[in-house]
Amino acid sequence: MTTTTRAGTAAAPVRVVRNAAGRGSLSGVGLVLAGTLSVQFGSAVAALLFPRAGALGVVSLRISIAALLLMVVCRPKLRGYARADWAVVGCFGVALGCMNMLFYQAIDRIPLGPAVTLEVLGPLALSVIAARRALSLVWAALALAGVFLLGRGGFDQLNLAGAGFALGAGAMWAAYIIFNSRAGARFPKLDGLAIAMGVAAIISLPLGVASSGAVLLEPGVLALGLGVALLSSGLPYTLELLALRRLPAATFAVLMSLAPGVAAVAGFLVLGQTLSVMECVAIGLVVVASAGAVRTGRRV
């Protein structure tokens, strides 16, 4: 294929390389899985802080510490960007902040495994829309069957508000994937992530202070908050941004759908949350749907 420059002269042939397979894709898959392990176990640790600092207090502490660390380490440049670049990173930050605040409200009300199972419908819906294949509808239906089983005993047993917060977090998760990918293309290194995390901190910190006040400054809370920030924000978001430079957004989205299984294990090991056989089957259906959607996405 030959391209033409803006001046009208013929440029050298450009070789188009698909990013569907190869070492780049394999390393991207590894980055996503490592990030998923980190964020789910970080969420389980965060839930231990809820009785002391509240869900809003914990999430604001987590995001603010992560933003501060990223700003110090990355030292992002704030000049030389167009308005469109700032719009993208601003939307990235809003999606990041809202996703975390809604999710923490969810796991304050329902177990971690079911919360992530509902949340992951956002990325799965994104993968179906992006793939545009009939087979993608099969995987979506399988995931919905899992959600139906999860709520078979009545979503009131899961807490309706908690389920609603988890679904809202899922919508923000899909937006996060889209704007994360776009910010990674517009900002060098981890600059886009650092700036977006700062935006998320500006949104969440006032709510956390209003909810928890001086409790957030207690040494024990700060220490656990630092650990949660590293496990749930700094490390996984860095890994995800690097993964999105190696994988298509649709493939990334469905890989993240493996999170319910990881979350269920984290909830059991850290919080002692047990699941019924029906809930385990429901989570398993979502994981299987994710695996199938990954295979479908690779053919797009």
C-alpha cells in the first residue's frame, strides 16, 4: 500500500501489520492478567478498611495517593497539547474516578465476586459492539445467563442498590477502556494515566473528606490506603495502559471479563466471603463467555 504526504508526494510503501497475534499480543495478555490479580486482591484489602473509613473515604484515599505517586514518578508534561487531547484525558479521568467510586459503593453492599460479575457486563457489551459478529451475541447471551443465575434468588438478596452501583461501574469501565486507549495514543509514556488519575482525585477527594473527615489521616488508615493504592490503582492501571498498546480495545475488554473468577477467589481468601453453587456457576458462565469472546475478537 502506498500513502501520499500532505504535500502530495508519494511516500514509501507502508506495511500494515495486524496486532492479533505474536509476542506483542501474548505479552499484552500477560499484562492484563497480572493487572486483574492486583486490582481484585487490592479491592479485597480495601473492603477491610470500610468499617473505619467508609467506602467513599477509602476510594478517595486510594485514588489520591495513586495520583500523587504517579505525578512524582512520571512528572507529566502539561504543555504542548491540543484541546482535543485535554478532552480525552479529562474524560479518561472522569471515567476512572466514577468507575472506582461506584464499584466501592457496590462492594460495600454485596460480595466481591457478584459485584465484579455485574460490573464486567460493561466491558463485555463493549466487546460485542466492537466485534460486530453474530457469534459475539452468543457469548453475550451466555454472560447474561450467568447474571440471571446470579440473581435467581432475587436481586434483593444481593441488595438492589449494590447491584445498581455495580452495573453503573460497568458502564464506566467500558468508558475507561475506550479513553484509556485513546489517551495512551495521545500522551507519551504514562503521562496520560498520571493526569487522568489527578482528575479522578479532584473528583473523589472532596466526597471522601466529607464522608470520613480526619479518619483518613490516621496512620493505620494511611498505611493501608497506600497498599490499596499500589495494588488497586498504580500497578494495575500501569499494566493496563501498557497492555492497550499491544492489544485491540475489544480483546482487552473481554480479557478483563475474567475478573469475576479472580474476584471470587480474592473475596474468599481475604474477606472470607463464600459463594453458593449457583453463584459459582453464574460466575463460571461469565468467564466462559469471556474466553469465547476473546477468540471471536481475534478474528475481527
